[in-house]
Amino acid sequence: MILAKRILSGTRPTGKLHLGHLLGVLSNWKKYQSEDAFYMIADWHALTTEYEAHVSLKDVTYEVALDYLASGLEPDQCTIFVQSWVKEHAELALLLGMVTPLPWLERCPTYKEKISEESHRNLLTHGFLGYPVLQASDILLYQADVVPVGEDQLPHIELTREIARRFNHLYKKIFKEPESLLTKEAKVPGTDGRKMSKSYDNCLYLSDSPDELRKKLKKMLTDPERKRREDKGHPDVCPVGYYQTLFNEKSRTDEIWAMCRTAAIGCVDCKMELADKLIEFLAPIYEKRQELAKKKDWVIDVLKQGSQKASKIAAETLYRAKEAAGLWALK
């Protein structure tokens, strides 16, 4: 457990959160929420890739808030807020953008990867190129000590450190250089065996009902070499086999794997047992989410209070940064 450290992290509201988010992000946040933790719904960041999608970010932000709270984040333990409700994020991003060399942004590996992976979208925009500067603003505004990230985000945190160092050198030491907290990522495949992603339409959402989960799991991809019931399976390459290791007891998982290898159990039976276990695992989250959905005013109030708390800290940091850069800063 981290002690006496401020933590900042967030997710983009590009859709409701799914099982991958729960196991790879939210479960880690829950561990750290008793620290000085700030958890953001990064709606500005969502626009960097979703600006043409014409979705209601307002509605999706609310759905993500439900997912945060249903997953166990407690507003009396951590600060939950909306990025665009704290205007200092945009203002500091503009200031930091003035001192960030263009080659630093162009060399960012996730920039190149995203352009290549999502060639169907026009990502050649100022907003997308400047994504790491906005991310640096998110972190530096709160003088965060620690940022929990997956391995793919490590270059972004290092760039944040470089931007902070450059600003401090050019003007005055204002910003802390945050440390990365490398979190264990759960590689959760989607129902088609690929990475779980909204864009692949292969997600198991935290908002899915038990019936919806059962239907999705019934269609889930299995061992491609096992074409008939009597064929012997290879659970080590089967997404359903992997899910059994996550949600079933080890002794039972070992038993299922052994039966799969000898064709003593069929894929449908394996999937239905998995469905029972997964539904049982997600039931507390699903039920709490259903209850929270009846308390929309309370959920919005949580976001307002969190954003107000965040804004007080952010405003002080921005004031000091503007003064350091020679701007006429007003309180």
C-alpha cells in the first residue's frame, strides 16, 4: 500500500466500462482510494479520438460515474470528478503546450500506434497530437506523487516528467515530477478472443444484466481447433479456458481443463458454468449500479463536489505556474 502520497488517474468516457476496466483499472484504484486519491472522468481526452462520433459525452460520463461508484469507489474516501468541470486542466495544457517541443510529441509511441491502428479515423488533429500535454496538465495540476498506469502508458508519464522539468528549468520550480506505479494488467479477452474493446463490439459490460452476460458468453469464441464435441480441446489457448482461471476455484479449473483435453466436457457446458461464476462475481456491482441509477441527483452531486474540491487545488497550482511564466495571474 502507498502511504502519504497523492494519486491521480482517470479513464476516458468513450463508452460504459467493461470487465477489462474492472480487473485492470478499477480494482487497483479501489486499493489506493484510502490514500489522497483523485479519480477523473477524462471527457476532454475522449474528444481527442471521438470528436466525430457525435455521441453524448454528457450521458456517457454519467454512465462511467455509475460504473466507478458501483465498482466500490467511495466518494468519502477518494475524489471523483469530471475533467472538463475543472477549467484549469485546459488552461494549464495551453501553458504547457507553449514550452513542449513538437518532436517530443511526435516521438510518443502511442501516438504512432494509434494513428496506425485506427486508420479509419482522422486523428491528424492538434488535439490528438497534444494529448500527452493535456495528460501532463491533468497530473501536474494536483502535484501528484504517483500515477497508477499500465505498461503502455509509461512513456506518457516520462513525458510528463520531462515537461515538468523543462517548465521548472525555464521559469521556477513549480511542479513535482510524478512517479509511475506500474499496475498489474488483466489481459481480459473479449467474446471474439481479441482485446476487449468497444470498437470490436466484444465487451462484457458492468451494466450487462445476467441474461445479457449469459447470451454473450454462449457465443464466446472457444478453441478454434475444436470443431466437434468429441474433439479434444486446448484450454490454454481458449478464451473460455482463461476465464475459468479468473472466476472459478483453482481445483475446479484444473478439473475443467483436464476434461476439456479429453473431450469429457463440451464447450457449451463449459461456457454455461463460466456464466454462472461470472454472474455471481459481478452481481454485487450490477445490483449496486441498478440502485445508483435511481439516484441520479446524488450521483451528479458526487461529481460536483469532487470537481469543486479538485478545482481548489488546481486553481492554486495554475496561479503559481502563470506567475512563474510571467503572466498576470488573478486569484
